[in-house]
Amino acid sequence: MQILNSLVPIFSVIALGMALRWRGFLTPDTTQTFNRFAYFFALPLFLFYKLASATSGSGSANLILNTLLTATVLTAIVGWLATWICKVPPHARGAMIQASFRGNLAFIGLPLVLFTIYDLPADQKMAIESAVLLALTPVVLFFNVGSVVALAVYNQKTESDLSFGTLACAIAKNPLIWACVGGALFQAMAWPLPTAIVRTCEVVGASAFPMALLGIGSQLVAISVKGKWSRALLPTFVKCIICPLLGWVLGRLIGLTGMELQVTMILCAAPTAVSSYVLAEQMDGDADLAASSVVICTAFSLLTLSVLLSLTEIL
């Protein structure tokens, strides 16, 4: 039932977005509008008010953060080593490294976690939700820094100079980081949000996940993997298998168990973010590899996430 109640809604909406794009109901322009609204407005407002009104969480908050961040960093290192071991051409290494660690936490991982903990007792549910939301800021920050570094060092022009201006600009423009920082500040200072602001954030924030998931489905249809899918198998294996395994090992070592460990592994197993393709294209990375990695990893994650959702008692 956990798989049916948590995973099916996420991928059903993605499938709906694919069907709507096939039928011409969603166009490239409307898809871009959906994505931009979800990314720049709906999700930031959702994260801000959720964090601002969150409880301090439980003792597992730092454990979830440390496990998720450490597993992500180690996965990036594994992805880099894999490109050397498998002798991936230098111009493709940046896109492959990025695809190996940059998960879609915001639009797939987070809603899946919220569905997974939906039936828990209120106190436990709020504690896990707060811990997960607080973990997003440093992990999203690492996604931006690590991706820009990888693509600056390895790209189609084989440049070796790191553009710190590009890196700073990518971080400064990320609305999710500012939303998490702002929400965490309100929580730390115990500043109350006016009811009108909370309700506005609730209304706009409620549209974040359906709009983003429809946009993901629409974008997946537009990405061609013909003749390219085999190149995406390596980053897919690292992202969907190695990363959650690292999350499990690290989590158990530092004391995570049960639902806290399960949601951490779900976040680790979130498929490669669509934004990785956009960034690879902007920074002269191997855009074809980045695009095929998004499609193959998203499809394969349906299997790996199903396995993780069935491991509640074992974990």
C-alpha cells in the first residue's frame, strides 16, 4: 500500500504531463511557464512558510542532514571516479558527474517524502518534515556549486578555468536557497507569520508539485534518447543505486533507523533533476548526455523508489 499511496500519485502526474504534451495540450511555451512559476514562486513560497512555521524537529534532524549531504558529496566523488575508470571522454565528464549526484529533491523527492509520512502521528510527521526541509538548503547549495564546478572543468570546449562569477550567479539566482534561508531564519528567531501571509503561501504553494510534475512529464517527452540511452546507464546506476546505498550505510552508522532512515534514502534515490540538462546546455557541457540521463534515471527510479518504499520494516 505504501507504494500505491506514495509513488503512484507522483509518477501518474508525470505520465499525465507526458500525455498532455503528446496530445498538444501542453506546448514548449506552456511547459516553460509551468516550470518557471513552480520554480520561482510556488515552491519557494511553500518551502518558506513550511520552514517558518515548523517545529524545531527531533534529535534526528541533524542526522538526516549530515547523512544526506555526506552521501551526496560521496556520490559526486564516485561519479567522478567512474568517469576515469570507464574512460569517459573529457568533454562528457562534467555532464555525467552532475547527473550522478544532482537529484530532483524539490519536485520528486520532497512530495514523495510528504506522501510517505502522511499517516504518521502528528508529532512524528512534523518532526520529520521539519528535518527534511532544513536539509534542503545545504544540499541544494551543494548541487549548484558541484554542478557548476564539474561543468566548468569538463565541457565541450575542454576549458579548465573555473568561472567563479558563473558559480556565484547560479547560487544568487536560486530561489529555493533564499526561500529555505528565509524560512529557517524565521523559525530560528520565532517570528510569527501573519495569517494572511500563511494562507497566501498555502494557496500558491499548493500548486508547486502538480505544476512541476506536469512540466517534468512534458519535458521528458521532448527529450530524445534514441541511440544515446546506453551512455546514461553509468550515471543512472550511480544516482539510483550507489547514492541510496551510501545513505543507508551512513545513516545506520550515525544512528538513523525506521522512517527517518527511509526518507533519507528516498531523497538520496531521487532521480536526476531536469535542471541538470538546462545547466549543461548553458555551460557547453554534453547536453545530449545530460538529457538522456534525466529520462533514463527518471524511468529507472520508479523501480528503485518502489523497493525503498517496501523496506519500512527492514529499515
